[in-house]
Amino acid sequence: MQIYSYSIPESDSYYTSIPIYNKDNKVISILKKNRHRILTQLFQMLLRYGMPYCYNAFSIDKSPIYKIDCVFTGVRYTLYSRNTMDKVSITQKRVQLIEKVQSFTINGDVYQFEKDYTSSGTLTLNGEKIAVIRNLDSTNTNLTNRIHIEAINDEIASLTAIMYQTFIRNNI
């Protein structure tokens, strides 16, 4: 597997672009927050439940690669993929007290993203591990958190990053 990384600034906003680097320190894609629809934002602020914002992954030429969204805060997660140009439903289930698994199907292939007790994530494709992601900074003493990804290719690294940001960093 190839090595990728990115750093999350402590005070990131909707305008912050987070580049994902390969092992040669070249940008392969960019993560960016995207706001919910107005009604969903309002319910998120009132209920304090669910995903506070969406994540997008863009290629370096600014074309969208992946996007995660939800219809209502914390309900019915969807993934948009440039490969299928469709909305793909993400199902979520708890497998242990802390561990969760998100599943979705793209072009007949079953993907599963599983959070473990260390707050790391593993992405599998039809049962075969294709990516692993983890936070290298276990304490919040830095102004950034360094994230390490091992993935089979650039696109899978981008998908793993938005899954991690949404379902592990946001504690959903």
C-alpha cells in the first residue's frame, strides 16, 4: 500500500482547504467542509446531533471526487462518487460498544469502513483491506493533528479521508 498524509488545523473553518499528500510530498487531493442545507443546519444547532457539516474531496484541478452528505442531521448518509455520478446510500451499524461500521455499494462492490477502539479506520472492498487511517497525534498539544493513510491508490486515499473526517473525527 502507498503512504499518504494530511494535517488538520486546530481551527479549521468552511474556507479551509486541507491538502492530502503522497509520500513524495505532492498534493493528490483536497478536503473541504461543505455546509448543510439551511434547515439541516438549524436542526443541527438545536439538537447537537449528527454530522455538523459535510466533507468533499476534490482533485487538484478542483473537480469533485467524493462527497458525503445527509438528508437530515445524523440521518440517511449518502456518498456522491464521480465514478458513478449517483447518490450511494451509506448504512451504519454498531459492532461493539465503540466500534462502528459504515457500508455502501459502488458498481456492485461492497465497501466497509470500520472504526476501532483506537479511533483508527479500516476500509475494505469485498472483504479485502484496501486502506487504513489513523491519527498520529494522540494528544492535542499541537496546533494541528497529523493523519496517516495507507491506501492502494490516490482515489481510495481520498475516500478514506472523507470517511474518517465524517465518521471518526466528528464522532458520529
